[in-house]
Amino acid sequence: VTAATPPIVLAIGGSDSGAGAGIQADLKAIAANGGYAATAITAVTAQNTLGVRSVHPLPIDVVEAQIEAVLADLRVDAIKTGYLGRAEVVLAVATALDPSLPLVVDPVMVNSAGSRIVDDATVDAYRDVLASLATVLTPNFREAGILSGIEVTDVETMEAAGLRIARMSGAAVLVTGGHLATENAVDILVVGERSSRHEVERIASSNVHGTGCSTASAIATRLASGRSPSEAYDDVRPWLLNAISGSAGWRIGSGQGPIDHFGWSAASRSAQPTDPLTL
Ligand code: PXL
């Protein structure tokens, strides 16, 4: 802990009233990684751990006004985008953001059931405009399939999709495979022409809502403090695994709960009886 100004990350995305995903996950992931989060809300969702009940997009000028207000004053070091919704918003955000800053684009295109939630024009806006402004893109394997046009069914096709998206965009690409039906969970990271596979044993937990949002925001925070995309990924991975295992036993609601962003469970496991705080 120092008295220096923390790195500042602007998160642009939707509000999740259940606070597992979306902007609420961004706030926690950025704070947990040592950053100060500013936000621009694109939509208000009514949802809980059981699912999304409704989505209320905000007018585009309201989205733009938030981004402009933050960038006009706060000393933003990196930007992260999450749920944008439709092509007009993707294009407005691409125009409003500061192209000199590191940008993490989490191309939210499927819901947690795996169904596509964006139309073709929105996919085109991501692929043709926002992706080429990105420093890091963080599609899950289904989104990687949509962006690349490659049907992703296993680790090999996930890697092919990541390589193609990296070539199309010029961005580093993290394809997250946590939801792919493989024995271990595999992520693919493509930086330039090089791809690497990162495999971990699965953690048994149904509380993984917001993992994608949180990963992208954590990476943005590391980029904001001057780390490269692969350093950022290396930093974020142990934090994320700890956050997933930490909430495995939580019951926030009766459906899919959030991850343990602040590592509370690990902190309580390691507390000793001699710890002055617990005496
Ligand atoms: O994790 C994708 C996502 C992004 N943004 C909002 C969400 C979700 C998933 O539920 O609710 C607002």
C-alpha cells in the first residue's frame, strides 16, 4: 500500500442488479487488483443469480456523456468494455474512447445459456471497428467462434479462432475455455503470431457468474499499471483461480453466484489464532 494515485480504469458496460457480473463485477475486480474504477453504464439489467429478467438500454447520448465526462477530468490509464448491446452503441463507444489508452474489449455476444444475444450488424461493428482499437480482446470460446467464423468445438479450433482474431484485429487475444467441454479448463492466449495454452484442473463450483467480466477488468487494471498483455494475464490467473475457489461454498442466491473477488475465503483460511486481528 502506497500513497501514490492508483491506476484508473474506465469500465463501460451494463449494470447487473444481482452484482455478480457487469459493472458491479468490474468495480470489484478493478478494486481487488489495486485500481480505481470509473464507470459508464450502457444498460440497466434486472437480474439475480437465477437469470436476467429484463434489459433496459440507456440512450446513446447518455452513454457518450458518461465517457466524455470521465475522460475530460479523470486521469484514466486504461479502458474496458463489457456489455454494449447493439451496433450503434459499439460504434459510439469506439468513437468516444481515447485511442491512446490501453483498451480491453470483452465482446459480450452470448448469454450464460450459450445463446447468441447480438445481431449481425453488432458482430460486424465489433469485428470491423472496436476490435482493431483493442489492446486485448477476451472472447469466450463461443464469442471467438462468432468473431472468427470458425466453429469452435475443442482446444484446436479455439486456438485457430484466437489466431485468426489476432490477425484480423492486431490485438492480443485471450480465448477463455472455461465453459468448453474439456477435462481441464484451457485458455488460449495469442500475442502477435504466438499462441500459448494455459491449462488448469477444474474447480467444482457453480458460482462463476461474472468470471468473464472480472477477468477482462483485472487485465485492464494490470495494463493500466504498465504491464504487457502476457504479464497482465500471468498476474490475473492466480487471482482468478483463488476467486473462483473462494466462493465455491457461498450461497448468495439459489442460482449462479459471484466469485470471491477480494479473496475473503483464502484470508479466513490462513488466519491463525495468534493473528492479532482474530484474538
Ligand atoms: O458476463 C457478461 C455480462 C456482461 N454484462 C452484464 C451481464 C453479463 C452477464 O450476465 O449481466 C450486465
